[in-house]
Amino acid sequence: MQKAFFFKYLPLILLGVLLLTGLVTIFVQVDNYGITIDEPKHDAYGHAIMEWYATFGKDTSFLTAFPTDAYLPEHGGFFDVVIAVAQQMFPTSEHWQVRHIVTALCGLLGLVVIALCAYELGMGSYWMAFLAAFALWFYPRYYGAIYNNPKDVPAAVTTMLVVWAILVLIKQWESKKHVLRNSLLVGFCIGLAVAIRVPEVIWYPTLVLILFVWWVLQGRRIQQEGKLRSELIQQVIAIGVISITSLLTMIAFWPYIFLNPVKNLLHSIKLMSQYPWDGPVFFNGITVPAEHLPRIYAPEWLVIGSPLSLVLFALLGLVIACLWILKKRAIEPRVGVVILSLFVPLGAIVVLHSVLYDSLRQILFIVPSMILLAVYGFVQSIQYMKKSKWQTLRWAAVGVATLTLVSYALVIGEMVRMSPFEYTYFSPIVGGLSGAQGKFETDYWGTCATQAQEWLDQNYQQYTNISDPSVKIMTYQYPSDPTLLPAFHADDTNPDFYIASTRYNLNQNFPGYKVIHVVAAEGVPMCVVKVKPAS
């Protein structure tokens, strides 16, 4: 009974507490998280697509209502529509709050999905399920993005759904149980993922690679057992079901693909694999055009943007998997799927030299796979040390578990201090956020402007007697609308107040103005509020 409690009920209770705590946290903290520079256009895009559905395809303004260089139709808009539908159910005054709550609930759903993945990876391990969910919730750049990132967070969640569906398919493949149902599930999850973020098409070559490795390892046995024909038939059916289901799902959830499935899908894949944007990116202390960033950009961000212990255990998990292959002369299928889900997209980004920016935001979808590999490495190493005949190693297991808990206590403490800018977290490798200042992008999405606007709305009367003062807000390379300042009007040339992000040194504009407020995290300035001296 005690064994059942420790290995099943205790981790399930902890997982339930984590999910309940996460749900409460979302509703308590949602108002503290600002609006990103991308959200307004994606918000409008979601409503435009909703109108397409509402008019049964007659309203195609989602194709023409946005600047051509934004390439919004080529972005899957499924989750944007989910948000738009939810917003229709609540008053206009709660527009942005509803948006952030829906996005955050999707992020919380990710904990459930990664727990399912870890449960399958650990062959029914409830502890692995809890640890994976815990590591995802306390992955600072994931948690910090769940409120206002309607692209990369849902992409991470649907990536996990695909991993889980594939793990279930593989587990039941040999027994031929539910192959059709599981193939439909894999196809639906892939289609849903692509309808949110186009790079998820990487799952097609990943599945081909999985199938190739399977034949290399199992082909001779299948032939000797006389199962070659039945196996080929089963695989052809599965491939057909997955392909058709995924395409139909894309057509249903992505209007741009509905209009011309083959042409528009191929165009979107080509466009997103080499995104035509060559803006400035701050990396390793220098500003580099996006198209000329070094290939190490994505791997380096994955390391410096993640908790150090997580990176170390992910590397350990990879080493353990390789040692298992050398010892058994075979690949453990579940671990192989997780490894491929991490390294195939990462390798494709490096080899294709894809255009990236905004730190690791665009590769957030592979972070859950790294977490799964890390949890695998942690659990396997602890189990090995506990079963060792050497007492020193058994004590070492306690030491490793304790050090890991301490390291995550430090991460959680830093998240609390950084709030609401957890998405600017940096590893101790580069000295945390303060050490990364001046070397890497910090608040790349300008959410600090929301806090700056709220402060100015409450305090501007201390600095001017003008009843309707003017303001200019710069969080990117173009002015933003003062959406949270109803008493103000916009003025781009001679404003009474100036709000600016420190990104691209925008805060240095209007040098004659006086800084009256700074929005900062751990002493690192994100946004400034300036006032015109005459005011």
C-alpha cells in the first residue's frame, strides 16, 4: 500500500495541486502581463478569420486587411479564432483580459499534455508525468509567455500533442490495437499543429525518419516471421490516414489553405522556412541582420535561455539513450521519438539557416521535448544510483535530487523577482538577466509599455497641467497607439510624454526630455517614461 501511494497516488496528488495552483495563478496574475507589439495585429487577424467562418467564406478580408509584408494569411490562424470567439462572449472592456486568460489556459493545458507524454515515455511512470509538468510550468520563458504569446505557446502545446499521439501509436502498434484510431489521432494533431504554426510540417519528415529507422531495426525480423505483407499493408494504411487527416484538419482550421490547399500550403512552407525579414538582431553583443545570424543562434539560445540543471539533465538523458543503444544494439522507440522531436527541427533550423529573431521564442515549441529528455535523464540516473550495490552511489542519488530541488528553488525565486518579465530569463551561464544586458535581447516584445502606460495614466497630472496631454509610444521601430491612455492623444513629433522600450536604444530619443519613471526587472531597464521639459 505504501509503495502504491509513493509511486502512484503521491505524484498524482502533486500533479493535481500543481494544476490547481496554476489555474488560480492565471486568474490572479493575468492583469500584470502586458500587451506585446504583435498582439494587436494577431487579435485583428483572429477576428477577420472569424468573419470568414461566420459568412461561410464570403468575407475574405483576412487576405487583404493587413500589410503584405506581415504575411498574416500564411500564418495559421486557428488559435487566433479561438480567442476571437471567446472575446465575443464577454464585454468589450474585458477584451485584452479575455485574450490573455484564454492564451494562459492553453499554456496550462500544456502541463496536462506533457504529463501524458512523460507517462508514456516512462512506461506508466507517474513521477515522470509530474516532474515533466513541474519543469514546464517553471520553465521561465514558457510561463512568462503563456499570457500573451498566442503563437508559440499553442505551438508548443500541439507539438506535445503530436509526441503523445505518436507514443501511443507506437505502443499499440505491435498488438495491432486501435491502429486506425491512433493514426487518425496523429493526423489530427499534426494538422492542428500546422494550422497554428507552419514549421510543424517538420513532423512529416520526422515520421519518415522514424519509419526508416524502424525498418532498419525490425525489417529482418519481420521478413523472417513472414509478416512482411501484413506489415506493409498496415503501414500504408497508417500513412494514408495520417496524411489525409492532417490535410483535412488544416483545411478546416486554416482558411488560407482552404482556398487552395496545395499551392497555398507549399507557399507557406517555403515562406516560413526562409522568412523574408532582415531586421537587426542583437546577439552576443553585436547587432546582426537576421538573414546573416550565425547558425549557432538557435542552439545557443536554447542553452542560455533555459535553467542550467535542465540543460545538464537533457544532455545526460541523451548520453544514457546512446549508451543504451550501444549496449542493446537497438533503439528504445519512446526515447527515440522524443530525441527526434527535439533534434530534427533544431537540425533543420541550423542546416536551412532559417531566419530567426526574438531570442528563443520561435523555437519554444521544441522546449517540451528537451524537458522530456531531461526528466528521462534525471529519473534514469536516480534509479541507477539507487539500485547500485555501492552505498556511495545510493547517497549520491539523494545528493543529486537535493541539488536539483535547490536549483529549481533558485529558478522559482528568480521568476518571482522578474515577474512579469519571466520570458526574459537567462541562465546563470551568462550571469542571469543582469549579465545578459548589453549582450542579448531582453524585453524583445515591449510588454513593459503596458506598465509604463498604466503608471503614466495614474501620475501624469504631477508633471503637466494640460487636460489632454500628448504622448508617443515606441516599443519597436514604429509608434504604437496609446490604447491604455484614454486621456491622451498621439503626437509623434512634439509629445508631452514619451514612452519607449530600451530595445534598439529607443529610450535615447528625445534626449532633452527628463526620465520620470523606469520599468525594470532585476535592475535591468525595460521601458522609460519621459516628460517634455516645458511641461
